[in-house]
Amino acid sequence: MTGIEIIFVSVTLLIALGIWEAMWLSRNVARIPVRVHVNGTRGKSSVTRLIAGGMRGAGITTCAKTTGTLARMILPDGSEYPVFRPSGPRIIEQARIVAAAVSYEAQALVVECMALQPWLQWLSESRLVKATHGVITNAREDHLDVMGPSEKDVARALAGMTPIRGKLFTTEQRNLSILEKAARDRGTDLIGVTQEEIDAVSDEEIARFSYVEHKVNVALALKVCADLGIPRETALQGMWKTAPDPGAMFISHIRFFGRHLYFVNGFAANDPESTEQIWNMAIARFPGVEKRIAIFNCRADRTDRSTQLGTACVRWQPADYYLLIGTGTFFFARAAISAGLSPKKIVFAENQSDGDIFESIVELAGGTSCLIMGMANIKGQGLTLARFFRNRGILKEKL
């Protein structure tokens, strides 16, 4: 064969393979009657797990996949295993998740959107998931380097995964007009969750969760389950049995040689608005502590986030110390000092072990009581430090 003939045959084979793969994926997708695609700035993993739990509670054979703190495939019995990523995260892995769900004869699949690039969010929905039910939790200022520069741009990027001729559920309010426009364009029904529906989730119902869950997430998940004909109490029973995401918020109370250390795991909150809300909740929960320590887990590959949080935290209720861990802490410190934070309040603990960080916290706490909150990034040392505190806590509490 000549070189041209070899190229022609190779290209033909690649085209044929692509067509076959597209047909294979479309066939698998069509075999799952209910497909829920969850997107948003905050709460994606929690809402994914809650919706899947509600469906399992109703006896629907359901698979789910989360990609928040750790990528996990959740099976119909609620058990889960890590998603194998030999070459790192790629949205094409959603095709494997769909195939796995088909192998379990799933009646429903709940998938967290893993894409950040706007065009990849569209591709994930239109080619890989083809949701019957889209979910956008909220749109806040995060990943501005990819979806920014403004909150409205983030909303437009998230709206890219609006399903075609399906349903889109959301608790977003500030940028609702952007979602409405996307829904009209794709012939999709936009279904919002009202404040009354959020308030209808009682404190008693929230108290049944084994971790700190937010009413807004529960209300959104209940709305999706209700659309599928699942009674509220049935859905809640399934949600209460659902294992939390590894990055779920919790409070660990550690008694250490006469000291009372209250650790709040807020590492999964990445944007300034969500982080400040949790910080205020933590301060309100422990108003009498002698010291407050804010831990920021920085990432060298998320310098924009470090700069954003460093600038914003100066306007929050103050901490006595700002402990910087992880990598690329300089970017946070530079932004915070430029915004007016005293350098004397910043403590660098980059590349230190969890044990050494704990010892630094004990030294900074002094006295008898201290509130410590982790924030900025759960991945990396955020996850290991949260586990360090959780495993040493004498008493688990809730905000």
C-alpha cells in the first residue's frame, strides 16, 4: 500500500470507530430512563448524593457518581468505590459511568458535572449524559479563571449544561434570568425552589443527618424527587441513610490538656460568599471562645482562588490568626496584606505535616478554648487535616 492509501485507511477506521462509539454511548444512555445531571458552584456533591438517596429510598435502582472531594461511583445498594483515572480526570469518563450503570440495570443515574470549561460543560450534557433532569445548585464567584471574570459569566457557563427538552431545577436567584434564557432556548422547563420550600425543611429533619447538611440542598433534592413521584417522607428516609461526601461539613470537639478545640470542616467551601457564611455560622455557634483561628488550605494551581479569598477575608469577622497550609500560600498572604490584614496575624505552615500543624494550633490557641475552621480547598491537605481532627474528636456537633 502506498502512503496515501495507508492514511486513507487509517482515517476511515478512525471515523468508523468514532461513529461506533457514539452509537454505543447513545444506546447506553437510552437504556437508563432517568438521568439527572447536577451542576453549580456549591453543593453539587451533596445534592447528587441526596437525590440518589431519595431514589434508593423509593426502591428505584439508582447509580450515582460524584467528583467533588474524591471521585466516587455509588452503586444501587449505597456502597461506593473510587473512580479509576489512569491519566487524570477527563469528561469522557462519564461514558464509563453510564456503561457501569447499564451493567447494574439502573433505572436512574445521578451524575455530578465534572467539567469547568464552558464548552466542556455543554459537551458533557449534550453528548455524554443527555439528562432528563438538569440541576444547577447556584452560581457564585469561583473558578473565575475558567468561567469568569464575573458571577454572571459563571452563571452563563453553568447554563451550558441545560438539557434539551427536559427539566432544569435550581435554587439560584440572583442570576435566574440567565437560566431562564437558556431553558427557553432549549425547550426546557425551568423549575425553581422557593424560599418557602427551603424553610419547610425543618430543624428536626436536618438533625436526622449524621453530618452537617444544608436545608437548601435538601429542598432542592426533594423537589427533584417529588417530580419523579417520590413522597417526601420516603425520599427523606433514603437521604438520611446516605453516606456523606468525604468533604462534608462537620464539627469536631477535641479536649486537649484542659483546652477545648472546636474544629469546623469548611474546606469544601471555595468561594468567598459561601466561606464567609460558614465562618459566621461557626462564630455564632461558639461565641465564647477565647481565640479564633482561620485555616486556609492554598493550592499553587488555584492562585486566583487564594488571591480572591485573601482579599475577601479581611472584610469578614476577624480571626486572631490566619494559618496558611498547602502550597502557594504567598499568593493568599500578599492579597490579604494588600487588603489591610496585619502580617502579624499570618502564620505560614506550608509543607508541614498534619501533626505539626496541630501543634502550631495548640500553641496559637493558648488559653482554654479556641474555634478553628478550615476553608479554601478540600483537596490535598484539607482532606487529611479534616480527617486528623475528625478521628481525634471526643464529641461531634452540628452548626
